[in-house]
Amino acid sequence: MKVTKIEIVRNAKPILLPEAWRPAWLEPDVKPQKTVGFAFYRVHTDEGIVGLGPCRNTSDPVEPFVESTLIGQDPFYVERFWDLNMSGRGVTLGSYPCGGLEIALWDIIGKATGEPVYKILGAYRDRVPAYAATAQLHSPEEHAKEAVEFSERGIRAMKLRLHRSRVEDDLKVVEAVRDAVGDELTIVVDANQNHQSIHYDYWSLQTAKKVARRLERLEVYWLEEPLPRADLKGLAELCASVDIYIAGGEHATNIYELRNSLLAGAYDIVQPDVTIGNIGITGIRKLAVIADSLGKGIVPHVSGTGNHAFFLAATLQALCSVRNDTFIEYTLEPPSLVPEYLQAIVKEPILIDKQGNVQVPQKPGLGIELNGEVIAKYT
């Protein structure tokens, strides 16, 4: 089998949301977002099998060097593709993102063998507990109500964003949620201190320590991105001085960046993303082994865009082949950040079940099927 063509499918018209939303990590300078979009690869083979993978680069064609490592090549040589394009040689965040193409190769392999990817990799389980990742800054009362609704649906964990102008206001939200749900819901928080916002007053190391200790008393499971990811010294000092787990790494450009973070003692939990840098399914598995050898955890970041089903499927396939993961990130904040819009392009959305788990898709490859009618409507 050989790869014959790489095709990128992009939405020409946006998917309209019922209500605009404001990404917390860009506050206070963010503009309300009223739509979502999608882009994905179709990697064709001479045997008629087509691999699917999410595309983050929504405007440029595939970089010539990357294309040359695929066209005419056997798609089963996914480790070689990863080594040539994603191993860290010359890789920066501005490089062509290859995670979606690597995912498409795994999809081809699964379809060719008739098995879901996680079984090819070596299965450990077939489902992962989900945490509902909220994405906006609301009042304590609104978040408390949201938490109760999640708990009643069987969801077992929830992420809150801490990105308000006053840290005390952030903490009031966590306190309100803890009061509302008691120990029925695991709470994790994301400070998003590695994002850029013009008028936001970023935390110092001292502030991060203060917040972490307050969160410990509220039995919060982890504190995510409390400092810039490049501040390994500060992160390591914070990690060593508090009991709450410190998490981060979604913007890592390759696995070695996160390996170095782990060796520096910067994180208890690493959070690679399959496509933001050059990580892929292969990279998540490599990082899981490194983290496990150091007694650390891995809970990948999962982007919540119109490609959410792709990101979920690929991440689940990787996570169900490792043991040191506790949750899958699942973007969920009604009325707009819900499967109806974020997973509109697939026939069967990946959903949280009544026990709070997300089952890995069981069909061959990634296990997802595109909804041709929806895609035709927006392309």
C-alpha cells in the first residue's frame, strides 16, 4: 500500500452558534466568538483506503518536505514519518503541524487491519473518565449551577478557568462550586497563564503559590498553567512547595520540551496536545512512558473547535493504550460548546455516558465517520 494524495477539506461557511462565547484564556481582550469551523486531511492510498486526521493549518497547503515524506510511501511506516517530521529536529511552533497527518496514517492502519487504533497499539482499557471543560468566566452562582447540572448527568469532574482581574474573584468561583457539589465532583482549574492577553495582570510565582495553597484547602485536583511554560525554575519551585498537582504543557512543540519539563520537576501531570505542536498519537504514547517512569501522570489537552470529534477520537485511541492517565478533556458549556456544534461533522458524536466515561470509538482506525451532508453544507 502506498500514499497517493493528500487532500485538505475546509469549511467555506462557518457553523453558527446559538450564543456567542468568550474564551477565558484571552480575557479581558477577547472578542465574542459566534462561529466554529473545521478542517481535516484525507490521505488517499492506492488501495482505496482513506485516512482522516484533523488539520490545524486552515489556509496553507502541505509543506513540500512533509508531503515528500508521505507521497509514494507505505502508510504503515508511521514511526518513520514521526521521526522525520515530529521528533524535534528543527521543530518550532511555527513549523508545519504534522499531528493531523500522523493521525491519518494511524487511521489508515486501523482501517487496513480492521481494528481500532488502541487495539493495534496494545489496549489497556476501552473508556476514560471525562472532565467537562468549561471555557468562560461566569459568576460563582452560574458556575455552581452548571456544576450541579453536570453532576446530575453523571459527569464526575469539571474544569474551571481562573483568569479574572482579581485572584479573589477566581477563588470565590471555586468555593461556590465546592459548596454546591461537595465531593460529588472532582474540580480541576486552569489558570491559562501561558496565553497572551494585553490587559491581563499575570500571576507571579508568589501569587501562584498563594492560589495553589488556597486550592489545596478546597481539594482541587490540579492547578493547570500557573506560570509560563518556559519558566521551568518557577514551575519546579511551585511544584515542590505545594501538594496540589501542577499540570501543563499544551503548547509544547515536541515531546522533548515536555520531557525536559518533567526532568526539571516542573509538572506532576503533562498535557500534550495531539496537534498544537508536533506530538501526535505516537508522541502521546512516548510521553506517557517517560511520565510513568518518573511517577508522573499524563492528561492530554483536547481542543474544543469544530474538529472536536477528531481530537477526541485520536486522543482516546492513544490514552486507551496507556495506564497513567486519569481523565479525557471534553469541552462542554451549553448552549454553544456542545456536541451538536463541536462534533457536527461526524455521524455519531463521541458522548459522555451516564457513568461519566467516554468510550473509545470501536470502529476500525479512529472509529469516526464523517457526516457528508453537513460537510457539503459548509464547504
